Amino acid sequence: MQNEINHQGLLTALVGDLINEKRSDRRWRNIRFFIILLLIVIGFGLIFSGSTQPSISEGEGENYISLIRMNGMIGPGEDFSAETVVPVLQQAFKDKDSKGVILDINSGGGTPVQASIIHDAILEMKKKYNKKVIVVGEDTLASGAYFVAVAADKIYVNPNSITGSIGVIMKGFGFPDLIKKIGVERRVYTAGTEKDRLDPFLPQNPNDIEKIAQVIKEIHDNFKEVVVQGRQGKLVGDTEALFSGDFWSGKAAVKLGLIDGLGNLRDVMRTEFNVSRYKDYTNSGSVLRALAGQMGASMNTMLNESSGLRVFSKI
């Protein structure tokens, strides 16, 4: 009987060792795979970075302008973010042979911080490189995108472009009665009396509403100040209406002084720079960044799963 127990214990230990060994082998096999894949991505990045340059479009004459297209939501991690756009701006402005810079924007806005950083970078580079900057708005040039645009020397849009929306918005939902109905007891622990402010599972209170109004007013005031400086002497009509958060067609925006004229990219290239060619600097290296970011996320997930690590807390 004792021998049988010993054999069973030995067998259990051997099975356990075998399982652990298999897990270890699988983990290191995954790590080796991701390392090899990462090296391949880096290799392609080095090849492309050394050989791929922004190409010049077809057209008459030798002169050209630097073109940057800014599309989509403005925010961290997006194509339209300070991290992505500012390095491209630097490349475009440094081009000694270009006659100026055109920013082709199609965006309904995004975070005020990202828009502000890009706006300030444009102003800084205009001064440093002494180059004219023109914005051409496409379907939408609104809110944070308009914040960016007022850093330019002139703004053009299509007659049908949605333009303006000089305002600030915060949105959310409230579920104060939901957890009671489904029988859930919620437990929240904070250090700091206002740390749970705006909790969607708590009823709204006057202090929260007052706080929101204060913060978005400050951001709105900053927005208005930037627009007034950028469009100095050009705004027409009641500023209260202009800064109400409302939007207009491109044709109406001209009359209000929000923009300087109507035109598309090709029109503006000829009108402002007398050229028909551009060098497109848009998102150079964005594919490599996306691949590297995906690789990093996958590697982090794989390592966390293999070690059993989970992170729940945030500040």
C-alpha cells in the first residue's frame, strides 16, 4: 500500500514537472517568435526610412510646396495628434526648396490639449523658418481643427465645408438607480473628498455642475483668445454668436471672417504660391509606428499572461 502511494506521488510529481516544462517551452517559443518578428519590423523600418522620401506630385514648373494632410479625430494615439503631426511639421518646414506649407485639414475636432500643442508648434515653426502657412479645409474644419487652423496665415475652405464650432463640450451618462435595480452593491474607496466627482453611478449634485462649468469656461476662454489672436482684425459680427459653439457653411464663414476665402487645394496652391506641385509629407513612417506599437502591445500582453500579472489600479 505504501509503495502504491509512493508511486502515485512520484507520478503526480512527474506529470507536474512535465506540465511546467511544456508551459515554459511554450512561453519561450512565443518570446522568440515576437523577438524575431520585431527584428523583421525594425529591418523593414530601416530600409524604408533610408529609401523612402516624400514624392513630388506632377505639375508644371520646378517649384513646389510642402503639403501635410491632417484627417480624423484629434487626440492621443490618433493620426491627428501632436506626437504624429509635430515631427512631420518639422520635416515640411525644413525643406529649403519648398515655397511654403499647406495644411489640408478634414476634422471635426478633438482634445483641446492636442490641438493647442499642434497650434503652438505651427506658430513656432512659422517664426523659425519664415515660411507662409495656408490651411485648406475640406468637409469639416471645426472645433479643435479650427483651433489648429488659426495658426496659419490664411484659411480657405470649400463653400460646403462645415466650419467653426468654437466651443467646448463634455458628455457622459448617469446610472444612479441602475445598480439598485439589478441588486448590485458598489464599493468605492477614495483618498481625497472629490476623487469620485462625476461618478456616473452617483446622482448629480450642484458642486459637480459648478465645477464642470468652471473648467469648460476656462478652456473656452483659451479657445476664444487663440481665435481672436489668429484672426486679428478679420472677425465680423457679434463675437458672442461666433463663439457660441455654432457652425456654418464655408460660404457663410467667409462673411463672418472665420476664413479668408473659398477654394480647394489646387486653387490655393496657384493663388497663394503660384505653383502646381506639392511634396506630401503626410504621416511619413506611420506604418512603421503602427506595426511597432502593435508589436509592443502584443509582447506586453503575452508576457503578462505568461507571468500571471494583471494591473487594475489607475490614478
